[in-house]
Amino acid sequence: MADHKKMALALAILCFLCGNAFLPSSASSDSFLQCLSTVIPSELVFTQSSSGFTSVLQSSVQNPKFITNTTVRPLFIVTASDVSHVQAAVRCGRTNGVRIRVRSGGHDYEGLSYRSVQPEVFAVLDLARLRGVHLSPGEGSAWVDAGTTLGELYYAVGTTNPGFLFPGGVCATVGVSGFVSGGGIGLMMRKYGVGGDNVLDAKIINANGDVLDRAAMGEDVFWAIRGGSGESFGVVVAWRLKLSPVPTTVTVVNNVRTLEQGAPDLLAKWESTILSPLNIPDLTTRVVLQGRVAIFQTLYLGRCTDLLDTVLNVFPELGMTSGDCNEMSWLRAMAFIYFGNTTTPVEVLLNRTNYVAGHYYKAKSDYVRRAVGSAGWSSLYQQWLSKNGNGKMVLEPHGGAVGGANTATASPYPHRRGVLFNIQYGSDWCCDANGTMAAAGLAWLDGIYGFMGPFVTSNPREAYANYRDLDLGKNVIGQDGLSSYWSGRVWAERYFMGNYRRLAAAKAMADPGDYFRNEQTIPPLPK
């Protein structure tokens, strides 16, 4: 397979990226369904015996690793199309001992929005029908329903309000709700901050089934849902997002360089420029590494001539020329970066499907605060990247508005001042969940993660919440029936660092009974 085709497949998989659960008594199950029926039309509720159950369950599964015969399935799926349906699902679930897991785009890297690691009585609240973008031309904000994808948001903003943008991620099929509630890093964060920094208001259903806006939920909970594992505090049904101005023309560039063309030296130069005052926030260059190749993906909020002048001052070694430039609207740039070409219509951003048939996937993450250096990058290529054509790394530069944010007022995303870049490691394989290919793919991932240990942060080794990784740890349920705050520190302090305690305090305010929980939700702070 040609390098560009392999890279396109890798990027698609990066976006994602069934056995039975323990059943309650039939009376409890019947009571839950009966309770739902008073508010929700029967065609929107699926049980495991429903003919459409499997197709609905798999409709936004991004990783076939989580649709095997051993996957713990939900007992019910509620495909809410109205906020009242969400309220009913929460109230009926809490009354009848059925927990709720909420799915927006289905991109949870461990599948926890639609499956459980251990047998548990739960229902999936699927929000795909609860989607829409409500905005007016010239307005600097938009109300966005929780089931909306980033692609749907980009299309709505780009066509209705073309002078504005939302600083989201690369993958168009990611749900807005998951993106924001996990922090939200992306190509425009150096200019406008992470996604969670750009939330003005929200509407959340609490454990009592009540609808609360920012004023009603309080500033502590509002802070928490904007990047602190939003599913821990309730079900967000809508976000009011800040939109920021964007020039009529932006420029995108893909510069591909191989190991033989000096990729390690270029990476060393690239990482040295991230926090340079010459590297203006309008310019972002992320890097995708795979095999013997590095792709330097640049987004510049302006025209090619200005981009080339900036790059000449900051990173002349890259050798960018005017022939590399693709000038276009911000909306088309989002399509170009996602699809990898200039010909795919922007309307394809509305497609919610990102499933890559037969390809299983596992990811991990890191943060880098001091340069890896040319020798480190060279060893990485020689010992790991060049040994596995299906393994890859994505490097997302920080600095700018992310690093300079006031941590007292910013959202819970903690990886800010002094961070050079985030790393996403990914390994994919075909065509089984647990066989020889899986073992080899996971061994490679663990190996490259171990190799990078000396180059990344430590105590804690930081990780990104939206690249969820259960290898970091899972919640432990205490004798009081609540997730343990102390055991949660093992994984949560790697995602949230010093913000963990404040998040746990917000959890104790919003959901002291720990109804909204999974293997990595925030536990309530003990009294």
C-alpha cells in the first residue's frame, strides 16, 4: 500500500479513534420499561430482544474491539430525541436500579459510553437523535445539541456564519459533547484555547432528572463539565459555544518528510519552535509519524504569502514553498485536514460514520515538556516506528492561548504552561480482538510507550482524558457503594493533575450518590 494511502487509513482509525450483562429481576426490568413508556415512544427504546438492538448499538461503535462476543452489553438503549426523554431515562433508571451510560459520537477510546468492563445493569442513552446547531449570521455564539458531531458543527458554522469558527479537533465524527467534556485539544487551540475554554453556558440533566443551566448548576459544576469528565456530573444536553472570528482565507499545508530526508532533525527543530515568540498563535503545525515518514500538517489563519514569511523566520528547515500551499475557507480546510484531499465535498462532514471495518485499535497518550532531541527521534524511528507500519504517533503542539491561560479561570484541562506537545500513540491491527495480531499490536504499543518514558512528563506521567486508557487504572467501589476518591487518584491525577480534588468536590455537589459512573468517572470527594 502506498505511504499516503497507509497514512490516510491510519488517520481515519486515529479518529475513532457482545455477551449479556448481569440482568436485574424481571420486575425491575419491567418497571424500568413501564416508567419510560409514560414519556418516551416505544420505537425509541430497544431491549436486547428487539430486532433493531444490535444495529442501534453498533451504529456509532468506532472500534470493533468492543463488539465481540465477550463485550458486556447494555440491557436497554434509549435513543432520545427530546430533552424530556433524557430526563425520563435518568429518573426511571435511578428509581429502578439501572445506571445510564451516555453516547454522543461513540469515540470513547475504551468504549465506556456503550459497554461495561464488568457485568453491570445499565442502559445506553444514545443522543444521536438529539442534535442540531442553533445560530444566527454574525453571532459570536451557538447553542449546540449534545448529539451533534464536530463535522455537523463545522458545516453549520461554515455555511451559516462563515466569518466565525469553533476551535475543535481534526476528526469530524467525534461528538461535540465528548470533545468538550474531555478538554478538547485541536489545531486552533494555540489561538483560541481548548474546546472547554470556549463554553459560555450549558444545559445539564442532574441525577434528579432536572434541567439546569449555568446559573442553576453553579460555577463549580459548570467549570467541571468543561473538560473534567463531563459524564461524571450528569447528562449535558446542550452547549452554548463561543465562536471566534476567522479570516475569509486560511492556508493548509502537508509537508511529507522521510527518515532519509532528515525527519529526526526536522522534529528536533519543530519542537524547539513551539514556545518561541516568533511562532505566532495563528500558525499551528502538528506532526503525524508512521513507519519512516513524518507529515508536518500546518494550518495558518491567513494567506500563503504571510504563512511563508512566518515559516521562513521560525522553521526554514522545513522547506515549505508556495507550491505546497492550499488556500481555502476555514470550512473547506477542516474537510481537507480530515479527508486528506481538496476534492471531497464539505457536505461529507455531515457523515457520522467513521468505522474502519476489521481494524482494531488501542491508544495511549503522553505530554512532553522538554525537547526529545534529534538523537531521541532517530532512535524512536529506528527501534520502533520503522518496525511497525500500522503504528503511529500524533504530536499536537501547545503554547499560545493554551499555555498562557489563567489556570484559575480556565477549564479543567491542566496540561498548559510549559507543555511543548501532546503525544497520541496508536496501534491498529486486523482482524481479531484477542489473537496473535492483537498481541503483536499491543506489545508494540507498550514497547514504544515504555521507550518514550525518559522523554515525557513524570510524577505524574501526564495523560489526556479524551484518549482514555484503562491501563492507567479503574475506579474501585467502596463499602459505602461509592467510587473511591483515593483509588481514583491513580488514574485521575494523570488526566487532571492538581484539578482532581476540585473535580471530586464538584462531583459531591452534583451527584453525591454517584449515579453517573463508569470505570473512569470522577468519584465524589469524601465528607
